[in-house]
Amino acid sequence: MDLILDFFFVGGIFIISMIIFQLLKVKSKELPQKILIVIFFLLFFVAFYFYALLHNIVWLIRLLFFPNDITTITLGPLLFLYVKSLFLKEDGLVKNILVHFIPAFLFAISITIPTILFNIFKIDELAYTHTDWIRTIIRIDSLYFLLYLFLSLRLLSKYRKLTKHKYSNLTHHDFNWIRIMLISAIGIISMDLGIKIYESFYGDFRWNADYLSVLAMIILVIYLGYYGVHQSKVLLPSFLLNNEITAEISKAKNKIISPTKKEEFKTLKNKLEFLLDTDQTHLDQDLTLGKLAQKISTTDKILSTMLNQYMNTTFYDLINKYRVQAVKEKIHLDTYKNYNLFGIACECGFKSRTSFNRIFKKETGLSPSEYKKGSQKGSTIFFNIL
């Protein structure tokens, strides 16, 4: 068992080192990359700490005790900040979230540092760090981490929904990898918490529970590093982040529009539909709400409001509905007879095969291949009748 643990710890330390190196190489680092650097340094110290623990390297254990002890209570707010940093402007973001790190600061000065001092100098006044009630506090720090994982997941869900009001393609903006990472982390921390509760009632677990958690963390780190190193920011328009606007979006179907506003929206809708029918703007793979708003001489805020309140749709859903229609038309054209279905989809503005299949089935009730076979069969029957 020790040999397996040693293999994973050495491998984890190496992989985390490579991820940190890649992050440090990134020029003009944005806030998300800076946060990841802090996260991976903490995880590097944790992996090294448990490697030292496995081999009983006393001086290294003492050296790395501090970062290891504060990591669980610090990672939660850091991940929460990371999710925010991907969608919001950097100005004042860190300053506004510093309050979330107060528990970590208090934990460090009241428990971690006194524990280190007691272990080295045996100061009687600091003996409280080894009492049962302090051990209980340390055992439930996973709850704090778990709370922030749920908060981060909820925040991510909110921001992902809002991206549909700005982008027509979410290939690089869906952040599903972060969702998977957060859910996996919840699973790991829940397992760790469950084992600690078991130990509280039934004594020590068969294996060192912390080793199991760290091994799971190393696997998760590889996943996080793979996607996170080159992840760019996706800034959401400030009007979408306004609580009142967000509430209007969610209640758009029930909102009563004044006659004047209704007439304005009707005119804007006609301009939009004329543009999409004649200019084929929806075929642009990188079309955004702002680009489309400029083409019909309005603002992204007004266009988004019209789509949500008057047309009961989102920018993302509207554009992709037009794209599906374009695919259905091009399937029958001789010009595209040598194209495969995804090749046609790319010509119509799609970027991802997965999202194309999902959106096409949502709009037509059939997969692209099923639709093509059905349309070809229908054409054959039609010509046989003739």
C-alpha cells in the first residue's frame, strides 16, 4: 500500500509542478491564472506534506505543516473567487471578496500557528491546540469547504445561464469542466467528512482517511490543470449582472409590456428578422449579442430586453434556431452533397458537434442523421409518385 501511495504522491508532485510551470509561463496573466497559481502552490505543498508524512521526514513535515493545515479552509473561498474572476471585471473583485478569507485568517492565528509553536517549544499556554474541542473544530473544517463548493456551483450555474444572453456559441464558454470539477470536489470532501464522522463514533478508519482524500485530490488536480491553464475570461455585460435585470429575464414571460414599449419592440423585432433573413448574420460562428445589436443600430441591453420580454427567448436560442433552419435547407442542396452533417453545421455557424446534435434534436425532435434519412426517404417517395 505504501508503494502505491508513494507512486501517486511523487506523480502528483511532478504533475502539479508542471502545471505551476505552465501557469507561470503565461504572459499577461489575468486574475484567473493568478488564482490558479495560488491554488496549485497550496496543493503542491499538501502533496509534499503527505509524501513527507508517508516517509516520516520530520523536518519537512514541520516545514509544510502551515500550508497543509490552512489549505482546506482556504481553498473554498479561492475557488469561489476563481469562478467570479472568469466572468466579472477584475477591478475591486479581490478587495470585495477578502471578507471570505477572514475565517481562514482566524484559523491560522488561533490554531495553526499556536500548534506549530507548541510542537516546537512546548509552551504550556498553547496546549489548548491539542484538546478534544480543537480537534473537533479541525475535523469540521471540511464543512466550510463544502459550503463554498456549493456556493461556487450555484454561482457558476447562474453565470452559465447568463452567457446565453451574450454568446451564440458556447464551445469555449460553457465551463462544464468547472462544474464537473466542483461536483467531484463535493464528492471527495463528502467522503472525507463521512470518514471523519465514522472515526468519531467508531474509532480509527482502517486506512488513513487523509491519504485517500489527497489521492482523490491529485486526480482532480490533473483534470483542473488540463483545462484551467489556458482558460480565458468571459466577461458578462454589466447590465446582465444587475439583480433587477436578472429578475426580469427570469420573469420575462409574465411581464406586461406597455403599448409604447411594445411598438418599439415590434419595430426592433422586424429589423432583426429582416437582417437575419437577408444578411444571414447567424452564419457567423463568433456572433455575439453586441455584434448583432450594432448591425440593427441598437444597444445590447435593449436587444437582450426585447428578446427576453417580447420574443420570450434568449439570444443563444434564437440564433441557433436560425442555424438549424439553415442546416435543414442546405442538406437538400447539391452544393453540399459531398459535405458530412457536421461540415454543413459548421457552414451554418455551429462550432461543436455535441452542441449541434443537441440543439438540432431540441428544435426538430430528431437527430441530424435521422432527419437527413427521413428527408431523403420522403424525397424518394415523392419522385416515385411522380
